[in-house]
Amino acid sequence: MATRKSTKNVIDAKTTALLCVHQALNCRAEELVLLDVKAISSFADYFLICSGRSSRQVQGIADHVEESLRAKGIRPLGVEGRQQGHWVLMDYGDVIVHIFYEPTRRVYDLESLWSEARLVDLPLEGVAEAAPANC
């Protein structure tokens, strides 16, 4: 059986996850949670879950994360939900990014569904003060 995990990138999963964290924070994403799901998931190593205050901000966060990682040669395997902006799911193989419009996040409550996952401490130093124009 073939594995879904991408082996094309030389950047490891944790580095990719932290790049996603940094770029989401640059767009003022809120309530960021990085879960280490390696021990309980066969399809990913990390889940990044974050929120935006509007569907427009959710779309901007997704666009910025994708553009920033693409500039480093990292492309998503798939992106779902961008047009609606209520829940954008970005699949980077070992890293799955969930960007929610806040009311939608409360409905799905992924943190509770994946409560057995280890919470990763986020290094927040060096995050830009001002949001980029495309957020």
C-alpha cells in the first residue's frame, strides 16, 4: 500500500509545521494550536489549528501560508474550503493545516477530537508585528 506522506521535500515535518505557524501568525491568526499526532495518526505527523475573525481573514491566512511555503519549494498536496472561508484545510503531507472561521471552529472542536495528541510548544519570537498586505 502506498503512503500519502510526501518525501519530495528535504525539510522535515516539524520544520514545515513551524513554518506554517509562523506564516499564520504573520496574518494575525488566533488561538494557534500545534498538535503532534504521529503516535495516533497514520496520515500525518502534525495538525496546525488556528482561527480567523472573518471568512476573508481565513482566506487571507490560507493564501499567505501557501504563497510563503511555495516560495520555499513546499507545495500542498491539496487545499479545500478556501472559497467559502469557513474551514480551509491545507494538506502538506505530514502536516495538515486547519484554518477556521471562529464560530465554525467551535462547532467542529478538533482539539477535543484529537485530545490524545501531544501539544507542541510554539516558539513565538520573531513574529512580524504588522500583517502583510495579502492577509
